Amino acid sequence: MSRDARWKTLLELLVERGRLDVEEAAGELAVSAATIRRDFDQLAEQQMLVRTRGGAVVHGVSYELPLRYKSARHASEKQRIAKAVAELVAPGEAVGLTGGTTTTEVARALAVRGDLTSGSPALTVVTNALNIANELAVRPQFKIVLTGGVARAQSYELVGPLADGVLSQITLDVAVLGVVGFDAAHGAAAHDEAEAAINRLLCERAERVIVAADSSKLGRRAFARICATESVNTLVTDSAADPETVRRFEEAGLRVALA
């Protein structure tokens, strides 16, 4: 296993459990304890974790794993969700995409759609995510609008008043939200309040709102609210979603699509 692969796995285990022991991590990754100690020390130098005697802990309960360290968790589910979301977008529409792993997959699904290979433009994509803009900018048939703002290292998203200024001047046909949590009673949420504010503006500028979230995000709450459940038109999730949870969203007036 490469160092990058080890680091991704270690950080994800740490986020899940809150604490990892050296021996425990060495056993799970099938490497030596010395290798894990070295990994922990290097990650601590990058302020990715807090080193403890015999192991490591996360920085706090609201710890957010940076996008560049997220491995392909629920990868197949996210790709199915992305394909289903992409099919809800009509040629020529203006689409807002927030940052996140699932919305990045939505961008990729849009990029390979056969009926979006030409047009003036075939699609207008407005995003505050640098990585999404970078992937789509090479598609000449797409008009890419980047909001501006200050970049967050954790998610590659641009936030702040500069982004507000762009979003106040546009209208969207559809906004696609990536979320940390989506609860029928409490709405859609993110870890960071600045990201949530930009995502909220995207929703307000859109005719319809789609939440793209794998089933692990449903019923979860997070620190910063993006919008109320009633502000969302469609939830696209995977087939492992709990039927009772799905029912609650449908009772709230959402169309729920299982991919």
C-alpha cells in the first residue's frame, strides 16, 4: 500500500472512530507499527491529527476530512447517484454545483452525456468549487462560471462576499447540492458556515433544487444549515436508503429517486 493510500485510510478511520492506536492501525493496514508511527508523526506535522501517546486523535468533534484525502467511500453509489442527477438536467440549462465528492461525480456524468457534446452552450455550469471548474473547463461546449471568493483548502470551495456578489447577479434552472447531512426535520447541512452560506445562495437563485447524497448522509445533522427540507425539490440517493427515512422525505413534499 502506498503512503498516500495509507494516509487516506488512516484519516478516514480516525474520523469514524475519533481515536486510533498504533498497534490497532498497523493490524488493519497490514504494515509495521514503525510505519504507522511515522505516518502519524507526518500527519500531525500537517495538522491533520493530534498525536497522543501510543496513537492519535482527531482535532475535535466537528473535524472535517479535507477533500484531497477522501478516498472512494461509497464510490459506486455516488457514481450511480451522479448519473441519475445528470439525467435530470436538460440541455441548455444553467446548473449550479456546490463542492463535494458526489457533486464532482455529477460534473463528470454531465461531461460524458452524449447529448451535451455541442451547443451554444450545451450547458452553463456555475460553481464555487475549483476542482469542478478545472475538470469542466476543458469542455468547450460548456460555459463555466466560477463564483470567485476565498478558497477553503479542505474542500476547494470559494466562499465569502466576493462569491456573494456573483451569485446575486445570476439565475439558475437547477442547483445541485452536496451535503454532509440531510435530515427531514432539520434540512440540509454542511460542516462550515461559510460554505453553507454560498450553497444557500445557490439554492435561492435556482428554480429547482436537487440534493445528491448517498444514504449514509440521510438522517444526519451537521453544524451549518444550508436550507430547509421544504426548499428542496428532489433527493437523489442510493437504494440502501432506509425506507422509513425515505418516507419522511416524501411526506415533506420531496420527490425521492433511488439510484
